[in-house]
Amino acid sequence: MAQRQISVSEVIDKSVLKIDTKEEAAELIQAVEECDGLECLDLSGKSFGVGASVALAEVLKLKKSLKKAHWSDMFVSKLKNEIPLALKALGEALIESGAQLEELDLSDNAFGPNGVEGLVDLLKSGPCYSLKVVKFQNNGLGIAGSKLLSKAFLETCTEAERDGLKFAPEVFIAGRNRLENEGAEAVGKVFKTVQSLKVVRMIQNGINFEGISHLADAFLLNKELEEIDLSDNTFTERGASVMSETIRQLEHLRVINFNDCLVRNDGAKSLAISLEEGHDSLEEIHLTNNEIELDGAMAILNAVAKKPNIKKIDLNGNCFGEEGCQQIIDFMEGNGLNDILGELDEDEGLLSDEDEDGDDNEGGSTESENEEGRGLLQVKEMRQPPDEVDKKSEDGRSSESFEELGQDLKTTEEFVQLFLSITLPYKDGLDQKSRSVIESKVDGLLRNFTSQHSFLSFINEFLVQVGILKSEDKKFRPETDIEGPLLALCCHVCKQQYVKKNHIDILIAFLTKPSKPLEPLKTIQHKLLQALHTL
């Protein structure tokens, strides 16, 4: 059988690190040219210049059989304006060849947004319709690059569908790219569209709660997911709660890796609840360095330790203390599962009260966060007395009149604060005219919100603001007059098209559990649940 894989490191002497010209690439070009049925071309480990790439592209135009482009780490020390030209030449060659790629690996090339621009034509063309494995690890994409990449892949979906095909990648890897929340939201839109993913690895991307919420929403539509690795991002309890609700519905998961995600104790408990039933395919769960305490760890162990296929539970670097570590070991040994448990040699010891308060400013104060603070101040200044509906609105204006509500707001917290202020009067006994005015305001506000954010993040922040879900800020004081906001949310907002079944399920779950803020509202609580169950 003819050789169908060519690796540049095997064709060109290992001592040669740079291949800048056609002459320097001659041996590789000859090998590619002479290889009938070439399926895999590995260019990793050398540094290709524009001249060499253009020359190689000429022979690639004839390689329709190519299925795997392993092109990681191939532009070391190259200038940012060179890399897009090289990528464009190689991409145009693949387009001309009519190849149907299955794998595209461009990891460890620090090309940033400029490099993505050189790839756009390839990504949205025929050779990429068939991609199953996409790897963009450590490319320095940033927010701008991730948006360009996501836009290209969305166009791939559209173009493939136009040709009667479906873009259905199964593996997506994009770690160490500083995607942050905006990048996570952009990538999430691709995930929602393809609905075919089995493996997602997006480690160390500076994503926090808001971005995690976008990803949780997107994962929910990828029912065949088997592996999620979001290690070294910042969930906190809020993000863990949102992601747990998604995980509850992903029955094919084999690997969950949330190492170094600041899941914390309540987050671990939420995750444990989501894994209690089903999830028999689960093989590994990684939760190291998350400030989890003993009761959170035991919740996880009770939920997953006896799953039929479980092979690895890693809880190192948490806060169990010496006695707690021993209790965990005793539990696992008592159930004959000690070979499944990872090491506990880096335990951080018991959390002090000061540690539990935590650093609620994730990463320190920034100019952006100061702007958010000013926005919140503006929202709070807009609060009106609960017994007084805006007199200017008593003419019964339609929702179109309130389209401007929230246009100047940026964060989910700001939107929820304004929602609370608008809906405080929305209580049993409010006349229909006033009720309609409030509903119109809410509709305008949430249209603006859902055009920018995931509604799941609104629910989560709402539950925090009314005290049903614990805030990470120990000094936070929730709204105490919550009858109106709860009625508005459950009896009006939840009827809108942007509210999905999983959103309603989350609300039902939290409103069913015993909760101090709900104790004075037993009658209202029944009405809320009744309204939600009918949707």
C-alpha cells in the first residue's frame, strides 16, 4: 500500500528549522508531488515562509485526496503580515483541489486575528464542509480573532446548506486564546448552529460567568457531547450552577474537566445534583483547585463514584484539611474505589472565614468594571417607589414606546436591577391598565437584553438579586420586596418566545426548593409554580 502520509520532519533534515524559499522546500514539494492518494500532510515543527508556502501550494492544487491538514507550529518567528499570505496561498490550493478535509489543526501558530483573515476563504469553502476535527489552540486569537473565526464558520454552515450539505464538526479545540466573554459568546453561536459537537476543549481563555452562560446555552443543543474541558476559566458558583443545569441534560458525557475554575463549594454541590441520575457513560471528572470543601466533595463522590464506567475522580488542591482528605480516602476505600481517586497531596487546607469571603472582584478592578459600577448607580437612581407606577406611562402606550429601555446598559446585573425597579408594583390586585404598562416596559427592556445576552444569564442574576441563589459577595443584600418581580417573570416574561423549556425548568427547580425569601410568599409561590407548569 502506498504511503499516504507525509511529515515535513521526516522529509527534510531535522537540523533545518526554517523553510523560506521554493528551493528550500524542494524535497518536500517533490515528496508531495509523487505521493498518490495523499491523505495527511503534517507541516508541524518547521517555520515556513511565504515563498515556500506558495511553491508548496502549487502541488497541493492536485491533491484532492487530502483529508488531514496538520499545520500546527509552522510559522515560528514569522512576521504577522507574512503568515496571512502563506495561509491564503495554501487555502486557495485546497479550494482548487476540491479536497474534502476531515481534520484541520493550526494550533501553536501565534497569528492572531491577522492569520484568521488569511484563512477565511478556506474556512467557508467546500474543503471545510466535511471537517470533523477543528483545532485552534494557542493562536492568540483574542476577542477580535474569535469573532472573525466564528463569523467564517457561520458562513460555512450557510454555504454548506446551500449546497445540500451540513457542516457538522465533532471536535472543537480552542484553548489559550484569550477569548474572554465576547469570544465565548461568538463561538457559542457556532455551537448552537452546528449542534454536532462531541468534544469541546477551551482551556485558559479568561472566560467568566457571563461567557460560561453563553457556552452552557450552546452545549445544551449539542446533545451528543462526550467531553467538555473548560479548565482554567472562572466559573464561580454562579457559572457552575448554570453549567450544571446543562450537564444534567447531556447524558453522553464521558469527561468533565473543570480544573482551576473556581467552582467553589456550592458549585460542586450543584454539579453533584446534576449528575445524580443517569450519566452512566461518565468516565472522568476533574475538579482540582476549586476551593471545594468536604461536604461539596462528598456530594460529588456520592453522585459519581458508583457510575458503571467511572475511571477517574480528581479533587486535588481543594480545601478539605487533613481529616477531610482522610474521610474521602476512607469513603473510596470502603466502597472499593480507591484506584479511581486521584492524589490529594496538594490540598489547600480548611478555608478560613476570610478565604470564604473570597476576592469577588475576579482579577482586580478595571476601568471597564468602574464603568459598570457607574451604570449600576444610574440604574439604582431610576428606582421608583413600589406603590407608584410611572405617571407618564398611564396613557397606555404600547411596547414600541419603550424600545429605548436598557439601550445604555451593558451588564446583566444592570438589566436585572432595572427589571426589579420596573416590576416592584406588579403584585396581585394591581389594576389591568397599570399592569399592561409594566408589561410593555418589561418587553422593551428584555428585547434589548436578549439582543446582547443569553436569557439564562438573566435568570441566574435575577435569582441572586432576589436572594434565592447565594451571592458570591458576602456583603451583598438582596431585594426583599420580590412579589412583583417574581410574578412579572413567571406569569408574563416566561410566555415570551426567547424563553426556552430549560429556562422554565431552572425556575421551577429553584422555586420548589425551600428558600428563606419565599417563606412569606407561600400563596404567591403556588401561583408562580402553577403558571410555570402550564407553559
